[in-house]
Amino acid sequence: MIVKRFKDYSLCEQLVDDFISSINFINESTEDETKQLILSKYKEKFGNKKPSHQEFADFYHQLRTDGIDGILIFDTLNDIISSQDDKEEDLDIDKTPYQRVEKKVLSDLRLDTKLIFTFGAGIGAFYPIVNQMMENCGIESIHLSRETVVLLTLAAITIVFIEEKKYKSSEEQELLTKNSKSMLEELRMRGIGDGIVKKIIKAIQSIKNIFSIIGKHIGAVVSGVIDMFAYTSILIPIMNGILAIIGKYDMTMDAVISNFFSIGVGITTRIAKHGLIELLNKLRSKIGIKDKEEILKDVESSDIQKFSTFNDGETKQNGDLINEQ
């Protein structure tokens, strides 16, 4: 069985028989009703207008949030959006270098692509951050190509997705776990052990704390990393600001964890405080003066430490996805 998907998002993918069997339990009448619901929502959202790259990603994300199967979404909408296939080359021009590499990585490793659509443009904001942290580590034995950065980021985000239990079924969990193991194995072959992946995950979770302290004042309430992707309009500028801070202070994964993870437990280091002020200044077009004052008041009420001396809350991973190095 070949699932045909919108070319701008992924290539045709051959699904293994056991995965096909796992989704065949869907009652045909229920499936027909769901297809009609998808078509209805699509027409209501776009009418006769052709959605942009980001509009379609956001629409897909909303349907997935509503519990609709990703494969069924693409099967239902394939005929409608296939008319855009001849514009693939034009759309590729607008993609960042990381997005073009992303497509190659997914194809080469035969990875499931639903996560990319779930995250939309938000995932792209993490690639340069991961790249900068790795560059600041200065590990000479690792060739840090764009392909490696994309693979490392996708592996980390996918594992977080599994840990936060954002999957819709046990079959989806199994498929994502299989994909994660494939990515981890490829990373090991490139000289990146599980210990580095684990630090990237912890650093991303630490960055989430920065997003949370800002987001709660502008209506973007998140409980985990994956929740951030629902707020693309504010996620991307915040990530760009954090990238600038990581670059300015030459922060590695350990430095990001030490300074940013603490904010989530009411302890603020001096770098985190000054970095947050710089970040808010960069976000002046998104955050009003009153909100900025409230955010800074929260930070001022925290215990200030020159260096982080607390336990970062790290716990052993469940299962054998990541091993200690």
C-alpha cells in the first residue's frame, strides 16, 4: 500500500504490513464520516483558496489535536491538494537550508513524517539552536553538518514527544519508538552518542522554561515542550532571541541546562536573568510594556544564584531508548 502525500511535505512512503493491519480496525462507516468531517473543515477553512505551506501545516496540526489520524488526513486531502505539486520547485526556493536537508533525512532513513506536520514551522527554529550549542562544545571528532544537526534535533524532539505521551495510539507510539531508535543508531555512526542526545533533550526542556515564563503572561500556557509548537507566532521569535543569547554567551548544552532549567524551580542565575532581559527587549513588538514588567517581577522574586548548584531534576529515562554514555 502506498500512501500518497502532499509532495511539498514528504515523499511517497511504503508502510509495513503490520502497521497497515493495526489501523484496519477502523469501522468503514466511521472512517467515511471522518473523511467527510476532514473535507468539511478544509472547505470551511480555505474554501477555493490554495493554502500556503504554513497554513496547511497549521490545519494538519489542528486536526491531529482533534484526534484525527494523520494518514487518513493525507488520504482524504490528497486529490484536493495534488494540484499544487507542480509548484514544488517554487516552494523549495522559499525553504531554509535546514528544511531542504530535513526532507532528505526523512527520506534516507525512511522515517515517519507526521511529526514534521504536527510541529509545522516551529521545528525549524530549533535547528540553529542545536547547531549553536554543538558548535560551542567544540567537539573536534564530530563533523557537524546540517544533516547531522537536523537528525540530532529530530531525534531529541521525537523522544520528548514519546515521553510526553503525545501519541494517539499504541501503534503510533511503537512506530515513533522504532523511528527514534533508527535515528539514534545513525547518530552513533556519526560519532554522536546517546549522552549528547540526552543533553540536547534536557537543554530543550530547559528552554521550555524560558518560553513558559514569557508565555503565561501572553496567553500561551504550556505544560511540556510539545505544547510550545501550538504557538508558532510567538515560539519562533522567542527561539530566535534564545539563539542570540546562546551565541553571545557561548553556551553549550550544559550551560543552557544550568542557567535555564533553574527558572522552572524558582531559581535564577545571573546569566539567565540578563539573558531574559535581552530576550524581552528583542520581543518588544510582541510583548507590551506591562507584560514585560510582570515577567521581570517574576524573575526578581526568584532566588538569584551566580552559578546553578541545584539538582536539575534529571531522572532515568524509561525503557532503553537512550543509554548512559
